Amino acid sequence: TSDNPSFNSVLETRLSRRGFVLGGVSSGALALFGGVSLSTLAGCNSDDDGGSSTTTPTTPTEKLLGFTAIAKSLADMVTLPAGYSYSVLCALGDPLTATTPAYKNDGSDTDFDNRFGDHHDGMEYFGLDASGKPSTTSTDRALIAMNHEATTDETLSSFFVHTNGGTKTLPRPASEVDKEVPLHGISVVEISKASGAFKYVQNSSFNRRITPLTEVEIHGPARGNALLKTKYSTDGTKSRGTLNNCGTGRTPWGTLLSGEENWSGYFTRPTGDDAARGNDKSVTSLKRYGRNEGAASRHGWESAGSDDKYARWINAKTGTSTDGTDDYRNELNTMGYIVELDPYDKTKAVRKRTALGRFAHESAAFSRQVVGKPLAIYQGDDARNEYIYKWVSTATWSAADATATDRLATGDKFLNDGKLYVARFNADGTGNWIELAITNPTLSAYTTYPFADQADVSVNSRLAGDAVGATKMDRPEWCAVNPANGEIYFTLTNNSNRKVDATSSSHSVVDSANPRYYTDVKGTTNQTGNPNGHIIRIAETNGESAATSFKWDVFLFGAESTADGTKVNISGLTADQDFSSPDGLAFAASTGICWIQTDDGAYTDVTNCMMLAALPGMVGDGSKVSLSYTKTDGTTLPVTTYAGKKPSADTLKRFLVGSIACEITGMCETPDGKAMFVNIQHPGETTKMADIADPTKYTSHWPGNYGYGAGGNSARPRSATIVITKTDGGRVGT
């Protein structure tokens, strides 16, 4: 409280009086001193305090979130703050081999096994040195490994990739199905920077596609188990492909983790299958994973012919075997995992990590690596009223693991043996991790689904979560670990089934960790439950990755800025900060900024989806909030929650708004933070299939209207990856 000068003011005065060359030190000094305003001076010829005889220009001061927040927008374009620009790196259909022709984008293109897939989603950056070896510091050459989640479709057909929109009735033509299947999966592509701009390398030997037909290996406790035996792999050790890949994770040893999300809807399950299975416990499992008897498939791929690659989509007991080796009754059990691939080595098969559980995976976030300590991996199950999970490895971390040459063997070390937990959030702001182990007495006593062994627990982890009383969450999507303090953030994107009274089995009553029930008006439509979502964060006890208890609070509540500040806009968001349905989430390693991306349907009458930058704070930096609801019987339901510190104009800002009907998803950056890669997924998704012949009725033409690819202002919209840079050469987000 004295008037003594601070070190910051002394330092600024000292530097302003000297012609001192800071060079590359300025960024490090800024990070160290928390945003002190330092000028980078470019020359001196005197070492005393009398000043320099040379007048030199200064570079801009770096300040985290120093940009001006952008406004909400409904324009068919990608908008960034002043001082930033972007270019398109790649888009749906771009060729990945030297002989694959350029994408015409008129529905006539084929050979999608050698093109970028659709719905670009999570992605990670893997540096390459000049000799093509892995590098953690390279900023001008790298591999991008990217998920392709799904396709833009209406009534079966992925209509933008077919000339006339495709067939919307069954049976589907094999030629259409064969085009749609490889739109899904993963791409690995080399990128390089020349003349200051990143381009992808079309003929790189690293380029690779993994599709739903690529052979993969089963690893972990379910490998070889009866639950995974199929006509394709009678010993249960292999499967075909990966599907509906959403979020990602980058392992500390340099591989990609990719989450299989909404895979169950791709399978049909005909009426009569319950009886064919003898109404055994597999029926309970199928229903818990969204495949009731009579369920139709999303695209009707099973109708394209008798070939085995189409029959696999019929999830039914059609054979006479007792173990499923003559049909695809168990095929659904081969999907729903975290898959690992080595982007540097295309000769290595993808591995499905069954120990990490089976559900609608989003991203996988690693705890901080501490020598001698196990690793934790945090995961969310993206469906209404589903759970949050943690995996803790048996193996402990060593520095040598980061540079191991057999990267998938290192994955075996950390991802096959360990403990799987599910989260229970308590009303007092604490929580517990409950182990999902066959030795847990609660699991062994669960009569709804009798678990046979640990493989059964892994394959049916949702049922295991039910058994132990895990907390039902508002659609857990991406998660990320704050590198500054190890706290874990989860986006809870929304939940229309969150209620005050549970009037059906699909409803869940508001609780401390999911505390809001309100009405959000979109146009003339009332949306109830928690339409705008929130972001919850966890602090492990003593910062230990293997802890079985934690503290939590809500970092941010999504809301319109004009919403009720006591019940809805609890975080006090302004017009420069308000958002709905948080989905993608990542911390920038270079700056520590928390990047938040949205996949919204509640606020799209006001703005397209967006990306925000936040400074994260810590669990407990806010206050207790008391809410009260009136139940249908007239009684009062009090709910106490814990809100993080309300953001200021300097700690949360809107950074990007996307094109019409898109989702903003996936983010990675160069090690120096000066280039950021972001995915713009499914622009123009609201276009009607019947309008495919009339480009004037497309709801978006991006990125063609930006000048990328064929079609121009009449182009069919395409999912694409953009590269964002700061025009002064600084780090993104400053």
C-alpha cells in the first residue's frame, strides 16, 4: 500500500532510456512478467544510461487478448479481429496424391480414399525437421492429423458429393455408398511454409487416409474377447475402420488419439433381433448404446448390396453360430473407442484402446507429465445425461518416453494397463472418481447387466457408470488441461432433457454441477432445459493425476448477454463475450490462452458459431450461487452451484465468427504460436437436398466465395481448415 515504485515501472523506465537489443527475449519476458509492456528496441551504441544516438522503430507490445473483440455476425464469411488474417489450407475433396485430380466440387468427383474427407474436426500438429524426422520445435514443416466426423446429409444421402444430390430412398446405390464411406475417418497430411504461407504437400509420402474400411487392431482388455468376435475377425483381435471421429488428443510420445463419437447410428438393427438373440444381455447393451430393435441406419449403407462391406452395417444375429463369428451381431462392439495412430509411420496399423472405455468419445486430454507419476487421460461421453471419465495408467512417466522411437509400443505401455474411473459431482463443490473395475462390489452386484470380466466393463462402460451412480452431465464434449496449473476443463454443450421434474426416464433433474433450467427463445420457439451449456472445471486433490477426489466449479455459463443475470447469464457475459453451446476446447501451449469453440443451434438466429479466447483463472476464484425452482407439485427445489470469477473485457473475448450454418471445431498451432489452424465444419448444412440443382438456394458458398477452389460465389459449401496469422508476425491471441 506504499508509494514505492514497482519493479515493473522500474523495468519499463530502464528499458525506455536505453537503446537495448531485446530481440527474441521480449516474448519470454512478457510471459514471465505477466504482460508487462515491453518495447523491443533494435539497436544501441552506448552502454550507459545517457541514451543512444540511434533512433529505432519499435515492434508492437504483446498483451494476451490484446485484440479488439469482434461482433456477432450472420454473414457467410469467416470474421477475425483487426490485425489478423487467414488462408484456406485444405478442404473436402482436395487430392492427397500426385495423380488424384483436382476437386471439381460438382458431385462428379470420386476416389475419396485419396482425398480429404468431410466434416473436418479435431486435429493435431506434429512437427517435422528438415530430414523428415519428428520435431517438437519446427514451425515451418509438419504433419496435420485430422478427423473427418461425418457428412452433410438429409434423408440418407450425403447430397453435396453427388451430382443430383443422391438417392434418398432404400436401397442405396453401391456407387453412392462407396463414395460416402471414405468421407469419414482420419487424414494425415504434410504441410510446409514457403514465402510466409502454409500449404499442404499434395504428393508427400506421409499423406495417409484411414477410413471405415481400413483394417485396425484391437488392444487392451477387450482384445480377443468374445464380445468382439465377428465374421471379419473370428478371433476378436481386429476390426474394420474408425467412424464418426470427433475430438483428438496428442500423446506426450508423439501420436494421435482420435475419439469415435456418434457411431451407433450408422448401423441398422432389424425388428425381431431381440428374440433372435434370446433376449440375452446383449440386448440390454444394444439398447443402452442407442440401437433398439427396429432402429434404422443414418445412411442406409447396408442396403447397397450383398458384399460383406455392406452387410457389416446390419447389427443383428443372422447366423447360426453361438459366438457371432458368422455374422455381425457384435460389430457395434468394435466401435466407440479412442484410437491411436502414429502419424509419422503409415506402415503401422491403427490401434483401438479398449481400456479407456467405450462411449461417444470426444477429445482425450492428458494430465501434466511428472517423472515417476502415472498419466491421467480425461474424456467425456457426448450424449445427454452421460458421464465424464478418467483413465490412470499403471506405468509411470519417464523422460525417455517422450522420445521413444516405437511410439505405438509406448502407447501400449500407458494405454493398455491402468484404471478407468467415472466422475460423481457432489453438491458441496467436491467430487469423486469411482473406479470401474470388475472387482468393484457395486459392479458385481449390478443385476441390470451382469458383467463377466474387465473386458465387459470396458465395452459397456456406460452401463458400468450407471451401476456406480455417476453424475449425469449436460453432454460432455471436449476437455483440456490448463498447462499452468493442471486443472481440467470440460465443455457441457447443452441438454434439452435437463428438467426440474423428471417426468420420463430420459430426463435428469437439475443438480449442483448442472444447475440451470430455463427457457431460451429462438425466434418464436421456446427451448427449455440448458440450451446454452456451460464449462465445468476440476482441480484434482493435491494436483495428483491418480487422485480419487477433486474440487470443481463452473468456469463459464453460456448465455445471451441480455438474459436474466441471476438465473441464466450467471457469468455476466457482455455482447462481446456471449456464446451458446461450447464444444471444442483447447489451451494454447505457447500462450496459455483457453480457446472455446461453439456448435450451436440455440443462438443461430443471432449469430453464426464462433471461437472465443479466455484467460482461465482457477477453481474457487468465484462464488457460491443459490438457485431456486418450483416443481410441478408446487414445492421448491433449491440448487446450490459454484461459479467461477466473472470474466472482464480483458479475460474473455470473441475472436472468430464462422460462415453460415457451420460449426467451429478443432484447433492446433505451431510451437511458436504464430500460426493457428482451425476447422470450419459443415458450412451450409441447413441447405435442403431438394435445392441441390439451384446454387442460389444454398445457405452458404464458403470457401468458394472466399476464392478457394472451384465454383466461386455459386460453389457447393465445403468443410475446410484455415490458417490464422497475425499481420504483425506476433502470436495468435495477443
